[in-house]
Amino acid sequence: MDVPASTSRGPEATAPAESASGTGAAGRAPLVALLAVVTVFAVEGLRASGPPLDHVAGVGGVAVAALVALLVYLVPLLAGPLVGWLGARRATSAAVLLLVALRLLEQAVPTPGFGTALATTVVGLGALVLVAAQTARAGRRGFALGIVLGGVLDVAVRSAFRSWDPVWQPGLLPWLYTALACLVLVALLARTARAFAPVPGEVRSFAVLGPYLALYVLILGSPAFVASQGGLGAPWATVLLLFGALLAIEAIGRDRRLPGRYLWVVGLVLLAAVAAALYLPGVPALIAVLVGQVAAALLLARLPAAYQPIDGDSWPAEPDRGPATEAAGTGGARSAPAAGAGGRRVVADRVGRPGGTRVGVPGGGMRPRARPAPAPAPSPVRRRTPAIGFAAAGLGAGLGFVLVVLLYQASYDLPLPFDNRFLPLAGAVLVALPAAVGYRSTVDTEPAGPDRRGGLLAPLAGVPAVLLIVPIVLLLTTPAPAHPSATANSLRLVTWNLHYGVNDDAAVDPAAIAATLRSQHPDVIVLQEVNRGWPIGGGTDLAEWLSRSLAMPYVWSPAADGQFGNVIMSSLPMSQVHTGRLPYGQGPQRRSYAQATVQLPGGPGLTVCTAHLQNITEHHATRDAEIDALLGHCGQHAPVVIAGDFNSMPGWPEIAKFDRAGLVSAQDSTGHAGELTSPTDTPKYRPDWIFGSDDVAFNDFRIVPSTASDHFPLATTVRLG
């Protein structure tokens, strides 16, 4: 007699096909969560890889750094041989566990070095491809949701740590976060590993993760980009990104309403959104980021390889037959039995084989079930060797990221024959192509109805809303403004080139920068090379981080691509604020200046200007034009102090321009002419200056010893009258 499914405990007795396969809402959620956490680790690693590679550029040149970066980002292709050796199930588990071990090691070392940072990065990319393939087996929406949700968690964590990734930070709190994240990842792996199975479908399309993550790190997941380009404070930038993620999750849930033939329109929308975000600051950039988040999520949800169903709308559970059969690409030859109606055991036929099922009968025999009327045979699924597909996906993910991001950054030292902002636009095209071109192979057979909307999307849509507590807490805990130490006729001023927050050890350490500045008790701070989201600076928003740490508001003057520039901070009231571009000349980088009038307590106002001039030594004509423009904007005010990194040495014609304008050097007038300011390991140059008009005097000048940048800060007391 038949055994009811509810009481059977035999090895072939399972839940209905969908729940047995883990493709129901409850079964998909752990896979989606696993992909989300791996995404967090991967993007953390991608940001951490920037400073070590930039250090290589500083030591060996940009060409050497580019070659090293290409070699490093080729490593994710080893996901293919790993699958061929261990099989997809074991390879996925091994990659995730190795990622956890490397992340703990990275947190344990005082400074993530070249080896640990880059190893974590490439293993993170490989693990992301492998886990994405497993998650996509349960549904293409689950794959897209996992990636989007990973971005949500990453943005919230970075907001909680004020854009300074925990991997760079000492102390208990970063360790607690790292330990908890690793514990959660291991628990999710234990929960989902049994659902892992061979991946017989096309997996090369997962190469799209590379250019997608490039867009994420540069724009779509960068609170620093949103804050600098949109003119928002960091907490509000986080709010906007979380809201965009909520819209993206809702769009994924409604993507059935979008005919596949219109996916190319979504691709064009993504391209336009990236262009607007890069070229149109202010409100247009904010709207563009929101639109870009939604468009990218829709394209991920329609990735052709993301859902390869068996026998209808679900993946049956399948035992891993070992690496030999997986490598042969047979994939999915036999499914786990599922309980049929009336407690009968139902065994699905092989993939793509038309026909019915076999039904258990009393005595253990099997007899053919009555076949329904012949139906058209399903289109055959073209199979490829999984190892080759995973190798292609890993290679594309690595190169898709590095060619967009690091070439984008390298262009400021190794000029390209085109605007470097074309590289993120190319990344948008690469994200759009797989879905727009291959939509005909996308099988839309996922469960609909309550499972699709209420079972998984509803709770996930609430995650961004819950995480809004992070920026709200930051807003509620904004420190009170710093109390100035200035008098009616004097103030303390510091100028410093921050090298985008990367120190001599190629580590990101804004806390050391803040401590050095705080030690000088400044009333006014002028900063150059301030990073606001650059990957080679770890993606940190230095302007917001230092402003909050020092409790000083700031004026931001964007240069280069808008995520790098000059800052004036002051504990004194500021007025008559002006920022602008300096002449481009021979390039390769757009330069800017910032100007503000600070009001001394009960005394006169002092105009303060800062700039960072052309750094290529032989480009004297460009610096001449930049200085003429700077003096034209600032030199007519009195009293005035003009300070910054002018990339000019004593005795150069550029410095003579300041002398002819009647400005006096603080360093020379106080008897420190022979002291050098850069680089900090072996000082050879004096490119940093503080000039004042003839109604300004300087004393207490000092060059502050610090290795938090590749320049030393200059501090002085400015006296008026």
C-alpha cells in the first residue's frame, strides 16, 4: 500500500518538489542571505585592494601597478579549475570558508598588507560567482535580490563606521563586526550547503558581476559619491541609497510586467543614469543614482543564466555525483524523489526528456503512469562544461571590475585618450548587454502569486527600511560644534595634503589624520587631496569623516572627477564662500580652489584660500595659469592667507608670482626655509606653502611630524594687523 508522505521517513520520502529543492520562499531566503553576505565581503575586499595597488604605483609606476592589477584580477578564473576538481557543491563551500579565513586574517594583522588584501579580494570575487550560481538555481529574482540586499547591508555597515571600512580599523568594535559577519556567513553556509548542486546551465553570464560591482563601488553603492556629487551630508546620502535599494527590490518583484524585448530600453536608462550621475551634480545626480539602482537591479534579474529550471518551475534537490560527472557537464541527470498526490512517490525524469513520471505501487514495484496527450518537447538546454563556464565567469568578473575602476583612477597619472568617465559608461553597457541580448533564453517560470510577492520579497523589502536606523542615529548624535581658540586678532591655521587618506604603509587611517590635526588646536584647516569615495583611497569620505570627528563644518571644492578635491574647515563662522575650477592647461587632472572668509571673535574677517596645483614637474605653464587665476580670485582680498600644495619649489618662477603679488611665506619668514615637507619617509621636496598679505604676520610655525599622509602638515599662528 502507499505510504502517506506526512508519515514516511524513508530516504526517498521528501516534501513536495518546491520545498524539497529549497526553492520556496523559506528555502530561497537562506540562499539569498548567503549571497548577500558574500557580496558584502566581496565589495569590502574590492575597496581594500585599492590602496595596496596605488602603493605599487607610487613605488614602481602606474604601468607596473596596472600589470600587477591585471595579474591579480585574473586569479578568479581559478573558480573553474576548482569546480572541475571538487565539483560545484564542494567548490562553493570551500571558497566561502576560505573567504572567512582570509577576512579574519585580514582583520588580525595591524595593517592589511598587499598579500592579505588582494587575496581576500580575489577569493571574494570567486566565492561570489560560485554562490551566485547556486542562488540563481533557485530563481533569477533570488539572485538579483541577493546582490541588491548585499549592497544594502554594505551601505548600512559603512554608514555605521562613517565610511571607514572596518577592515582598516583597530579596536573592539571592528573586531566584533568582523567576527559576527564571519559567524553569520558560516551559519548560512551550514544551512544552505545541502541545497548546493551541480550547475548544468550557462554560467558565463555571471561575468557581469565585475562591471556591476565597478558601478556599485564608484557610484551606485557609494555614499561618498552621493554626498559629494549631490551636495548632501553623509547620513542623508545613506538614506537616499537605502531608499533606492527599496525601489530596486520592488522593481525586481514586478519585473514580470516588463517584456523581455524592452530590456534594451532598461540598458539605455542605466547608461543615461550613470552619465547623469557623473556629469550633472546636484539634484540631477541624486535622481540618476536612484534610477541607476533600479535599472541595474532589473538587468540582474533578467540575466539569461540566472534561472535554468528542471521540469517546470523548480529545481529538485539533486545529490552531488562528484566532480567527474560535473566536469563532464551532464548536470541534473536525476532529481531527488518528491511526494506526489496521495502520498505517492514521484521521480522526475531527466532534464529535457518529455514524458511522465513513475509511480510507486504496492510491493515496491514501479509501473508507468498514464501519459497525458503529447506535448511539444521543451527546447533543449545547451550544456557546457561547468569548469569552463565558471572560469569564464571568474575571469570576466575580475577583469570587468579592474579594467573599469583602476583604469578610471590611473588616468590621473597616465592620461587616457578619452575622458575617464567613459569607463563607468562602458561598465553600464557591459551590465546591460547580457540581459538585453540574451532575454530570449531567460525562462520565466518561477512560482508566482503569494510565494513571489508575500513569501520572500515582502520581508526583504523591509530590510532597507529597518536599516534606516543607522543614518538616523548618526543624525541624532551629531557632535556640537568645536569651540574656537582664536582671539580677536589671531587664529591657528593648518594646511595639509592628505594623499586621499592613505599613509606610508598603504593603509587607510583617517583617525591618525584627525589626531594629528587635533594636536595643533586649529581654528582653520585647509586640506588638499581629500578623498570622497575614490577606490584607491578605500572609498572613504574624508571630508565627512573629519568634519564629524573634529566637529568643524567644511567647504568642499571638487576637482578631478568630483570625488577628490580641496576642503576648508573652520570652527569660526564662514561667509563669502566661493569655489571654482582652475585652468586645465596640459592636464591631466582638473584642479580647483576654495575660498571663504572666517570671522574672528569680535575682530575682522580673514579671507582663506586653498588649492592644489598641477603636479607634473615640467608643466610650468599650467601652474603659471593656475596661480594667475588663484591670485585673481583671492589676491585682491585683504587680509588674506593662501595655502596649499602648489607643487612648486623655492626659487621656481611660480613662487616668484606670489612674491610679486606682495605675499609673504610663513615658512620663510619664521626661519624654517630649509625644512622639507614631502615625501614623509625620505623628505626631498617642499611643495607645500602658506602665504599671507602684508597685513598678516606669522609665528609659532612648525612642520608637524606625521606619517598619516605622504606630506607633512604645516601649522602656524596667523596674526592680523
